[in-house]
Amino acid sequence: MSAHELNGELPHEPEKATLEGRNKILGFWLFLGAETVLFGTLFSSYLALRHNIGDGPPASELFELPMTFAATMILLTSSLMSVFAVQALHQKKVKPLIGWLIATIVLGLGFLALEVVEFLNYIDEGHKMPTSAFSSSFYTLVGFHGAHVAFGVLWITLIILQLLKKGLTVVTAPKVYVSAIYWHFIDVVWVFIFTVVYLMGKVV
Amino acid sequence: MSSNHSTHEQTTRHRHEGPKKHIVAFVLSLVLTIIAFAAVASGEINTTFTYIILVGMALVQVFVQMAFWMHMKDRGHLFPIMGILFGVIVVFTMVIMAEYWVWW
């Protein structure tokens, strides 16, 4: 199969070269529509419950802006790495592609590590999952986002392994493309989280 | 289509699809983020105006990232745009409901 050979043989925009690839991308957008609604419900429950802090610390005392800013920068840069990965994909350069993907997941792991440290700090300060309606909805919303990042890291790792094994083909290209869209979506959700949860939480 | 033609198409497309616009999108996101954080960190702007700045910066940043990074400004993305817009309408309804009706 010529499509399995690298460089030159591969069609232009290999992720959209086959019907299966195009269907995969379309189906993925449907999934993202559902994800939008999922995060929307979590945001709306957080917004409804955020003032019910019970005996726990209020948001304005809890959140630390430098920490959130660092996490934001890491995830934003990670999203840029992912864009470069797709550009390498369009140029059919496998090695740079894998390099950008590795940069993406390393930054993703950095973000996760920061989030774990942050949550542990909160627990020390008496902000646990069962503390109040505020804490429960906070951990559910931010934790769900963190879980998405963790899943993305795992997923992109598996795609890298596939690229190493099978190379860049019309089968692996849509996977890379779709995972990049997913990663940007997670970054977009984070924009709303740092705005609505952290920054608005700091404004009294 | 001759192979010559497709090669030509690829090279022009590559030139068009350089990293420049993505770096512009990145710097723009960076600036919007810093404005949002600075507005809160300064603590000198009144609450209502801070909220307006925050929501404004977030919406612009999301628009930039979706248009450039999620390729939604490219051709053939009408379906994704409609899908996401539909999701946004549902989310908007839920957020309004949660903010204004839950505790009445």
C-alpha cells in the first residue's frame, strides 16, 4: 500500500484524504458539542453553588493567582506545541511531529503536577470535597478538566507509539489531527475555568 | 490532476499555512490572559467593570483559539461552527438558569 510509505506518497492533508478520516473528524466535532454541554452543566452548578462555602475557606482566600497564572501559561504553551505538531503533520515530517507531540504531553504533565500540588494545598487549608457545596462543585468542575488533561496525555502517548510503529499514514494522520483538536478544546475550557472560577473568585 | 499541479498546490498551501499566524494567536492569547490577571491582581478596578473585562477577554481569547488553532475559520467548517454554537446556546441557558433561578 503506497499510503503506508513516507514522504511524497502521502496525499495532501492526509487526515482528510479518506472518507474514514473525514468521518472521524466530523464525529469528533459531535463529541466536542456534547463535551461543551457537559462542561456547561458543571459550570452552571458551580456558579449556582459557589457562595455556599459552609465552614470552609472562601474562594478569595483560597485561590492563589501566581499558581493559576503558571498553570495557564503551561497549558497555553502546550496548545501551541500541538498546533506545531499539526503543521509538521501537514508537512509530512514525522520526526518533528513526534517531537512536538512529546513537548505537548510533557507540558500537559507539568500542568497536572501543578494541579495536584494545588489541590493538596487546598486540602491542608480545609477545602476538601465534602466541605461544602462550593468545594464539591469546585473539585467536580476543575477535577473533570484535569481528568480530560490526563486522558489527553495518555491518548497522545498512545498515538506517538503508533506513529513510531506504523509511521505517518492516512490511518494515523486523522488520529493526530483529532487529538490536536481535543487538546485545543481542553485549553479553551481552561480559559473559562481560570476566568470564571479563579479570577472571578478573587474579585469580591 | 497531474502530479505537478498537486505539488504546486502543496507548496502554495504550505507557504500560506506558516507558523506565523499561530504565533500571533499565541501572543494574542498571552496578552489577553495577562490583561485579565492584571485587572484582578491590581484590585483597583470596581467589581462590575472587572467582571466585564474578564468575560470580554475570555470570549475574545476563545474566539481566537477556536478560529486559528481549532481551524474553525478554515473552509468546510460550517458544521463544527453550528454544532459548537448549539452547545453554547444550551450552556448559556443553563448558566442563566443557575445564576438567577436556583435560589429563588
